[in-house]
Amino acid sequence: MDFLVLSTLVGIIVSAVISSYVFGRNTSHPLNRNFFILGIAVSVWGCGILLRYNAGSESAAVVFFSVAMFGSMWTVGWYFRFARVFMAGILGEAGVRRMRGAEAAVFASGALIMAGIPVFGAKSMALVGGHFHSVTGPIFFAAVVWGIATVLLGVFMILAHMKDAPGGLERKHMLTVALAPLMPAVIFGVLELGLHATSADVFVGEPYFTIAIFELVIGWGVMRLGLMTISPQSAALHILQSLPDGLVLLDSRGIVRNANPAFLEMTGLRREVEAEGRPVSDFLEGSLPCAESAAPCAAKDLSFNVRHSSGQGIPVSANLRQVRDPASGARLGTVMVLRDLRARMKMEAELVHAEKLAGLGRLAAGMAHEINNPLSVMMGLSELGNLLGLGGKAEEYFRKIHAQALRTKSLMGKLLLLSRKEEGRREETDLNDLIEEALDLASLGMDPGGITVEKELRRGMPSVECDPEMMRQVFVNLAQNAFQAVAECGCSGHVRVTSGVEGGTATVRFEDSGHGIPPEAMPMIFDPFFTTKAVGKGTGLGLSICHGIVEKHGGRISAENRPEGGARFTVELPAKSCA
């Protein structure tokens, strides 16, 4: 393989790799799309050169000469389009028209030369070194002069607008794009003309590898640019597009004229055009004080809901400021900034819940001392009454008093768990062992008939550093709730328990096929004394205690309804190590 073939192949491969890499970074950006098409054009140009050089006949060489000219025309013409997209915003209407006109002239003149190749191409072909190659003739010189002239025109048009660039960094980027085709085009054209004019060996040292140089410099410029087009507003625009808060520009009639991605996410829209041209009231639950009226006003810290496409209301905090013409003072529109409050409201709810637990814990600690003393007396006397063997109603009353005293003591013990400050005895524990023990304990005193227990416990489950007694209590409570939920359905069902690892976190899930959790009860499911069970069947402390225990271990417990029916409780704990 000689130098020409090798250098052309290198040019094609390098241009294809660079185009694919840059385009793959952001396929939706117009600059990347144009660069990708430019890379294809450069590859066609290189393939045409390679095939022309290796043609086996004069007619084939002419055809491949046309292919190379087509690739060259496509490359230069698309370079003009690439530059137009690249400089979006600083060309102005007149500059865009001039660039479009130059682009059309490039394609038209290139097509004219292509049309002449079948007629005059054979006259420029000569068999040199066993290969057909264009060495002279008007069509050859026209193609070379056309290539140099059109590239110089493009470079000149870019450099002419450098003074309009918003800053020094942008001017450097423009210079990079302007000089990218200049060096290879000039070297290529001068050496072609010089070698052919002097009848030198045209196959040694011809700079076809400059195809790769062209693509390499353009690609470097695009990547250094950071995938942004050049305009006076480009930096500010991209900053606004990256804001986490929703930003909406309204005209004087309250019509959306521009919106950033954060607002689109709030409303569930995919593209900006879906929001543009629509009244802002379409997206809000309520009205704004100055978005739909000409009255001069500004508003801060408004609270309302943004209407998501799914029908869900997204709570937001809004700040509005009017935009006015500096000269006339006329109101041009309104800028609205929206902050999603869901994360803040969730955090506030968690803080309130934590404060409720803390308050209840303090209350329980105070009550325990006052109640346990008379409670111990009641238990002792009732037990003594049982030992007297009085028989009849008296003995039955003593048994009931003793049973209720034990129940009250158990309830006070649960309350005290909410106020426990000590961490307890912690050790590395196999959660699968605790799950097996919890299922056995939860099934005691219950009729398991009709309930199928499914276990999917991960082998080699990571150990967790926890208080095994407290964590066993969590799993027993969740298992009992699952069994009771299925039993309340009055039909056969199943309880499914799984364990696994998700991102370094040990996860245990209890699922049941019961009725699930009522939607209105979901926000309060972990509140103390809240229960969905019938009166006398639950104290409402079980899940609250589970929540406190899991949080004390640096974990998280959550509840949700399964799509197929029933509830799912998930316990997440930091894993100590993985097997």
C-alpha cells in the first residue's frame, strides 16, 4: 500500500471517528448534527480520491473523479452551513442572507464543475505508475481553483464577523473554525498545482492526509467550544437553561414565549415548542396577579400548583418581575421564576414527624415513671388474688385485671422505645437469619391456612451492623402486619419477603396480597397512634416504632401500594460488607 492510499484511508477513518465521537456527546445539538454531516461529506471526498487513484479503467477513473468532486462540494458547502449555525446570533438577518447566498453559490458552482467532469474528465486523465490520475486539463484546474476560492470565501466571511463576537474566548473559537480548512486546503491546492505543472511524481507526498487534519481541527474546536453556538446571549442563555428552577418568559398577554427545561419537567412536556404560544393559565392551578394584566406589579413568594400533564399538581413558589421597554416604559412581558417545593415540603414533613416522635418520647418517659409504680401494685395484687383461689366471678375478675395490667405494661414498653436514647448492643448481623426468625415468631398464634409465604433471600447477603433484638422486632412487626392484611381479605393469599443489595445498601421487602393502604392514610402511616386496623386490634405504635428503630440505624423505611394489589414495605440499611 503506497503513501497516497494509506494517507487517504487514515483521513477517512480519523474523520469518521472524530465525527462520531463529537456527535455522540449530544445528538440533539444542531452544531453536532451539522458536524456529523460534515464528517460524512469529508469521508465521501476521501473515498472518491482513493477509488479514483485505484481505478482500473479511464471511465471508472472519471466516475470516481465525480464522486470526489461531489464529496468536496458537499464538504465545502456544509462548512458554510456549519459556520452559519456556529455563529448563530451574531450574523444578523443580513449576515444570514449573505451566508445562505454563499452556501447556494458553492453548491451551484460545484455542481457545474461536476457536470463538466463526464465531458472533459477523460482529457485530464493519464496512466501514471499503473494508475489513472487527473494531471492537467481545464476541468482539473477548475476543480482545484474552485476548492481554494470557496474555502477562502468561507474563511473571510467568518473572520469578517470576529469583531461582533461577545468576548475573547468566542473570537478564539471563531478563529479555530476559520483556520481549520485553510491550512489543508492551501497546502493541498498549491502542491497539486505545483506537482502537475512541473510534471513531478504526483503520487509521492501528495497531502491527502489533510482531509484528516481538516476534520481533526474542526472537531477540536467544537469540543473546546463546549457544544455551544456563538452569540452575544449564548452564555446567559445556557446559564438560564441549566437553572434548577423553572423559568418562563411571558408576553404582555400572558402567553408563554420561552421556557427552560426545569419548567418543562414540572409540566411533563418534552419539548419547548409544546409550551410556546400557550397561555400560562394552561399550566397553573389559579391565576397570577400580573401575568395576564397590564397593571404594573411585581410579586414575590407566591404559592400555587403547576399542573403536570399527568394531572398531578406540583406545589411551587413563584417570583414575578415585569419586563419594560427602557425608552417608553411600556410593559413588554413578565419573567416568572418557579421553585419546586416538593423536596422542601417532604423535608418539613419529616422534621415535623421527627419532632412529634421526640415529643411523644419525652411524654412517654415522664409517664412511665408515674404509671409503672401503681401498675406494679395492680399486677402484684391481681396475681395475689389469683393465688387465693376464691373461685367464681372474683377469680375471673382478678384474671382480667392481671391481663389488662400486662397489656398496659406492654404498651408502656412500646412507648418507652420511642424515647430510647441509647443505641443498644450493635454487632454484625445476617439479616436473612433475622427474617427467618421473624417469620416464625409472626406466625405464632395465627392460623397460617390459606396464606402462602414466598421467600427470596439473597445468598451471601451483606452483614449489617445493628442491634439484632431491635431489628428482629422491626421484621416481626412487618411480617405480622402482612399476615393480618392477607387474613382480613377473607381468602387465600400470599406474603412475599425478599432481601438483596442495591448500590451498597441492604434491602428487605415485605409484600402482601391484601387490600393495600388507603391513599389518604399513606402520609400518616408511620405516625404514632395512627392505625388502619379495627378498634382494639392495634395500638398504632408498631410502624412508628419500626420507623424510629430503622432511622436510629442510619436506614430508611418506606411504604407503598403494589400495582397488582396489596402493600409493600421496604427497609434499607447501610451494608457492612459484601460477600
